Amino acid sequence: MADLAKRQRWRYAKAIIEGTSTLTDGLDRDNDAFAESKAKKNLLNRLSDIEIRAQQDKKIPEKELQETFIWAGTHLYASHEDEFFLVRKLVSIPFKIFMSGVIEFGVSIWVWISRARPSVHARLFAEIAKNWEWALRRRKGLFNPALK
């Protein structure tokens, strides 16, 4: 099952990198610099929108979340720059939603990114630690006093 998930993720990643994904429709594909592209702005807007809805406890469709995370992970993998904002969003959003399926998918994306781009490994795990502290302070999940 894990191998199937990896193949699916890379299938989407390849389509995004090649510009054949529906996620990149209408974007300037001639612009190779992700740091200055419309794709980056669209991705940031999409991640920010998901984060706002998560903070407001609104339902976020699983498919939308997965596609956006795969899109962000793919751009993080393909970028030559330190895209710390992508790491921050990819870690903080699952913690804000804090549901088992979302955390599980988040972990799979984090492992994928950590293996695919070792240069962000330290930043990724620093963000995970920071968000666990946030969950502790907010008494989310295991830290909820109602579970005692």
C-alpha cells in the first residue's frame, strides 16, 4: 500500500513539474523561476486559504488537501531555493486540523520531502517540534484533558 501511495504521489508530481496538471492550468509555464512565478502565488494563496479554513474549524475536502500538499511538496522538491514558507505551511496545517487522517497524510508528505530533499530535513523537523509544542499549549489530541 505504501508503494502505491508513493507511485501516485510521483505521478502527480511529474504532471505538476511538466505543467500538465489541472493545478497549474492558466499559469505562465514559460517562467522557470518558481520564486517569481504565478504558480508560487497560487500555491501560497491556496495554502493560506486552507490554513484559514482550518483555523475556523471548517471542513476541508480530503482531495483538495492532498492535491495542495502534493503540489507544495513537488515545488519544494523542484525548487533550488530554501522555500521555508512551504515547509512551515505543510507542517502547520495538519496540526491545525488535527484529525488522524490528516496527520497521517501530513507525516507521509513530511517523510517524502525529507527523503527527496535532505537539505530541508532540519527545518522540517524543527517545524514539527514547534507544532507539537503548539498542540500541547492548545491541548489538542493526546494533550486534551478530556482524555484522562
